[in-house]
Amino acid sequence: MFAVQADGCEVTTVESLGSINKLHPLQQAFWEEHGLQCGFCTPGMLMVAIELLSKNPNPTEDEIREAISGNLCRCTGYQNIVKSIASAAKKMRAVTEAAA
Ligand code: FES
């Protein structure tokens, strides 16, 4: 979208997820599952995944692939990105369940 189309909207960027000393579970999962290579697509993948997991904490592989279908990755072949998001979903559900 063009920036002007976001006028008046709240914009959340990848910088809001975690820090170098305390990665967000999604960032940790990308690290552990090798969900990136050059990293060019990674901010977009992370933000799409956050949106998906906020609405669907237990997505199927097909749902993950559908969610990221608008983001292109020239490096990974997507397999490890999908694995990373599935792993993050599991980690985030465990945190939610432990807090309940
Ligand atoms: S990791 Fe290089 S474009 Fe996705």
C-alpha cells in the first residue's frame, strides 16, 4: 500500500516485536528454524505471521502458506519460514496456556 493510504492508521513495524537481548518468540523461532537467509523478506514475513497468529494461534501449514502468500522470498524456498511460524505458534500457545 502507499504510505498515504495508511494516513490515520496505527502502523506496527518489526522493530516493535523484541530486542536483541529479548527476542520475541516469533523471532526466536525464525532463528532456531533457519527461517531466513539474506533477511530481506524477513520483516514482512514476521509481521504477516504476527497478524496470523493473533487471529489464529494454531494455524495449519496451509493456513500459514496462505498467510505468507503475498510476501516473496528469493532465498529460502519457504519451507523453513513455514516451520518457523508453526514453531512460534507452538511457543506462543505454551506461554498463553501457562499464564491461564
Ligand atoms: S531470506 Fe532472502 S528474500 Fe527471504
